[in-house]
Amino acid sequence: MTIVGEVALAVTVLVTASTTPPPRDQPAPDPRVLTVGIPTRSVSGVASWYRWHRGEAAAGPGVRRFLGRHWRGSIVSVCLAQGKRRTPESNCVVVKLTDWCACPKRIIDLDVRAFGSLAPTWRGLIKVDVYPTRKSS
């Protein structure tokens, strides 16, 4: 597990609000996409998948240590690990931590659909960075 320091970062999130029209010399943006900032501290490691509730995940020991004792219910962004090459177009998913796993070599266990958004499920394991987004209300 690696804690990553201060890094400028953004993630693409789907939204339903419309955007203002672009100047005539630029193509129209997708009205469902909005780029937002996410926290700069993260924990890096390996993610796996399991059949669980859509949009939920199990926190491994590394994520639980990183977020502290009130980790359950936290909303986190899970991004494919790309080192210092991260861009606003980085492949990320947002999940809620509702379960835990006794998986010492993995930091998070994603639901199958969230994992499939990052990589084909046949890969089984992928390297990711996990960013705290907010505590669920």
C-alpha cells in the first residue's frame, strides 16, 4: 500500500444538468459530463471484484486504515493507477464502502459492475488509487 502525496487531480462524473453552449469554433460538450476536483491524498494498491450491490464495495485493511475507524458509509473514487500521468480523463468509478474484506494483499473489493467499468473482469486484479470523496449522509 502506498500513500500518494499532493497531486493535482480531477475526475469525470456523469450528471444530468445541461451545459452552456460552446463557442462556434468548438464542438459541443457532452451535457452529461462534468469534471470535478477530488482530494489529493490517496491510497494505492490492488483491487478485485465480487458480486455485490451496484455501486458498493468492500474496504480492505489498507483502505480502512487510510480512512480511519468511521470508514463505513464513505464515498470514494477508485481510479486506475497511472502514476504521475493522471489526467481529467482518467478512468474512475465512485463507490460507497458498505462491506469489509479480510484481503491483506488488496485494498478494495469492487462490485462486478464497478470493476467492469475500469477493466474487463477476466483480469481479476487491477492496480488502483483510492481517493476519499465524502462521508455518506
